[in-house]
Amino acid sequence: MEAPSVSESTPTATPEIARGTWLVVPLYNEAPVVREVIEAARRTFPNVVCVDDGSADDSAAQARAGGAHVVRHSINLGQGAALQTGLRYALRDPGARWIVTFDADGQHRIEDALRMVERLRDEPLDIVIGSRFLDGRTKPGLLKRAVLRAAVVFQRITSGVKLTDAHNGLRAMTRETAARIRITQNRMAHASELVDQLGSLELRYAEEPVHVIYTEYSRSKGQSLWNSVNILSELIFK
């Protein structure tokens, strides 16, 4: 099994950002890799909460060994539900100023997350959304690219929000934004629901170029043909 990609150099956050940022990591059956992902993330962002969404393996124990706070769902509710639980947990910290949603399988890069938080600190923005399609670094398969492009067109028609990547799990938001967001779609449709709320809540948003790393492991976990079909079906029938 191919391990997740971890940067050789650790990006350095200012003390203000390190103390004020929480990573929210949905977690489901990621025991082989999650400890390494959390340990790498915590070198930049010490505050990490993993929401173990009814895993059948020892994902929770591995995340805890990596230094994360761990909240557990007794049954699998879906990624949307895990994100909502994680947001609420992070908001319990009065020092939380920024919250980042981050995947557990190693496909997101901490340096991208840090750059997105820095934009929230420096620019009049409520949320920054990662995009795989603002540069040429990310190499999704042809089917994946086609599905994601279709999702973008669908979202523009239904919400009026103009994004280039509507289903990217790497997002950074202010505390105030996290408190306003309500995720009611438990599974893949939660991403579309979040985009809808960008428009309905009139949030100030921007996209940031990010490099999503598709390893053999991450593809087996969530980048498959069936996952692409699920995205389309939930967009249509949500």
C-alpha cells in the first residue's frame, strides 16, 4: 500500500495562526495512514480534531496517538455529519479564529491550508475554497475531471456561486462563518450544500490553487468510479 505524501519541509505558521486555527478531519477507516497525516499536520497546526464516523478499524486510536482530539460517532453517518460535529467541537474553543476542513487520507497539503488561513487573516474574506483547477499540478483521471466539471456547472446554475472546484474538501473559514454554516446533508451532497450557503449567506469567498495528491491509497478510499457516480447522483437527487 502506498503511504500518503508528507512534505519533507514543515511550513511554519505564526504563533497567532498556530494558536488560532483548528483542523477538522472527518475520519472513516483510515487506520493505516491517519497517524502520519495528523503528526505532520500538527507540526504547523497543533489543534486538530478528528471525527471518527463509526470506523470499523482502530482509526480513532491511531488519530489519538498522532495527537488529535477525537470525537466518535457510534455509527457511520457520513462525511457531512462528521464535518458538522467537528465544526461544533472546534467552536467550543474561544480562541479558535479560523477553521480548516482537511482530509484524513493524505491527499491535502498543509502548506496549502496555511496559505488559505493567511488569506483569511490578511484579506476581507469569510471562506477560502481550495481548487484543483487553477493550475496544472493536480492530475485527476479523465472521469473524475469530467464529474467535477459537471458539478461546477450544476452548482453555478442552481446557486449562482462561481467556483472552479465545487467538491474540494480543503476549505478554510473564519470562526463567524463556521458558526453560521449548517450542514444537514450527511453524505457527499454536503459539499453542494456548503456551496449553496456561500450564496444564501452572502459570504465573501475566494478560491486558492491547491495540489491534491492522488496516491494509490487515496484513490482506493475515495477517488473511484463509484465515488464519482455518487457525487453526480447526490447532486441530482439531494
